Amino acid sequence: MLSIPQKRFDRALICFLTEPEITALLAAPDRATWIGRRDRTLLLMALQTGLRVSELTGLACRDVHLGSGAHVGCRGKGRKDRCTPLTAQTVAVLRVWMRERQGEPGDPVFPTVRGAALSRDAVEHLLCKYAEIATRSCSSLRDKHVTAHVLRHTCAMHLLQAGVDTSVIALWLGHESVETTQIYLHADLSLKERALARTTPNKLAPGRFHPSDAVLAFLESL
């Protein structure tokens, strides 16, 4: 059975968000409301850390560390714990949210209005809602199905474009194997364009070939 080859299948390029699309998505939640502030913090956290949706919804207040060496801890696939560092922007937004949240160490970071942890369906629902709002200011989002995994892909692509090695990205995302991270290399067109720019172009003249008079005279003599 081990000698049977795997079935071939089509593998589409991954979907990720560009900078204008990220800006439009983060601007979609209404920060005048409690839910809007919660959702904006959740979106920023997902985009910066690349956490899976189950890891986001499972975050407890004790998992967020905003002091020196700010990071967030989570338990991912295979019951493996990992820490993900936080940027200064994410720390600033999280600090304001945690102060407003005022939860106990074991309480979820992103609760419902009743205090329970958000479900996977709830996260996907709010993503669809905010993606639709963001489309009004960024039309390119109309062609993309924004999910929690797309935000995870976006985080990985931005790390790759910043020059971070794929082995580090694999650790960042909690991938079991570095080979899983190779999909981002295939999707990064800018990386391929930079590689092409470093190659030496062939000295090939454009246009149609025109034989010289000597060649024409030789051919006519045959």
C-alpha cells in the first residue's frame, strides 16, 4: 500500500491580502461600539500573529503578555505550545482592549456579549461582515473570500516579503514541517520578480530576423 502513488490534484495559489486591503479591513469595525473595538483588536491580532481561528478563540487573558518582550502564548495543533511576539502597534491596541476587557486570567480575550468565548462560526461571520464593508473603500476585496485562514496566509506572506526565512515562518505559524511553508514561496510573485531582476538578460534583439545580403546571395546561388 505504501508503494501506491498519491492521487494527483490541482493546487491553487493561496489567497492573501495586500496592504490597502488590510487597511480597509481594519477600518471596517465601528470603534464607537464595544463589539467594534473587540473585533478590530481580533483582526489586528490575527493579521500580525497568524494564529489559527481555534487559537484565537482559545486565547485567555493570562496568555497575553504586554510587558517587556511582549508576546502571546497559545496551544496549537498536536497540543504544542508556542509564543508569538507582538509588534508595538499590536501591543498598544491590545493594552487598551485588555484595560476595557477587565477579565480574569482564565477568561477569553475575545468574549461574546455574555462573556463566553467566540465560536469559529462567529469569527467567520464577523469576517464576512467586515470584508463586505471594506469592499466599499477597496474594490479588490470583492474578488477575495476573506476567512480566518486568509489572515493567517497574509501574516506569512508579509513575513516572507520582509525577508524572513521559511524555517522561521514555520516556527511562527506552528507548522509541523518546513515543507508546509513552501506554498508561500509559490504565491509570492514579487519574490520571483526580484530573482528575475538579478539574472543577466540574454542579448537578444527584438523584432523579426532579417538576413544579410550575403546570406540572401548564398541562398539564391543554391
